[in-house]
Amino acid sequence: RKGMEVYLLGEGIVVTAITNESIAFDEMAEGMISVFCLGETATGVWERGLKYELEDASLTCDRALGVSNEFTGEKGSIEVHTGTLLILWEEKNGLPCERRQK
């Protein structure tokens, strides 16, 4: 929440959290990506360029809408306007190509 970029790497997975920001992956990314609400309700959630897209959705800790999504060969992005999301993807995809504060 202080504007820092932090990534946890291990066991073939990368984990990060985004708060009121967006994150993007280039079109070379492949495999699975999962998104979870971390804390209070996250609103204004968009998932673009992924197999299962979301448009202005709300995510809560009670219902996981972003589990086991997939990259599609397009630039993929995840955005949250209010709240915090925990994002996990396969380490072979490296770090995001873009990260932007709202």
C-alpha cells in the first residue's frame, strides 16, 4: 500500500499484491494465473486478455472468481480500482511488463 513492488518467487510460482493499480503481461506469457481478493472487497476489477475476462467486477474473500485463469497469447492485464488483489502466476513468465498506480 506504500507503492512498493514486491514479488515472492519459489516452487515455480511468482506472487505479488496490487492495491489500486494495474499489472500487465506481454503476449508471450502462457499457462495459469490466479487472482484473489486480499482483505476487504476489491471493486473495479478488470481482467483483460485472459481466457476468462472480468469487467468492473467486485471480488471478495468469500467467492473466488479469478482462480485458474489462463493467458491467451494476447497482452494480459489485471486492474483494481479500490482494494487489494493477490496475484499468482507461473515463474517461467517472469515479472510483469508493466505496473501502474491508479
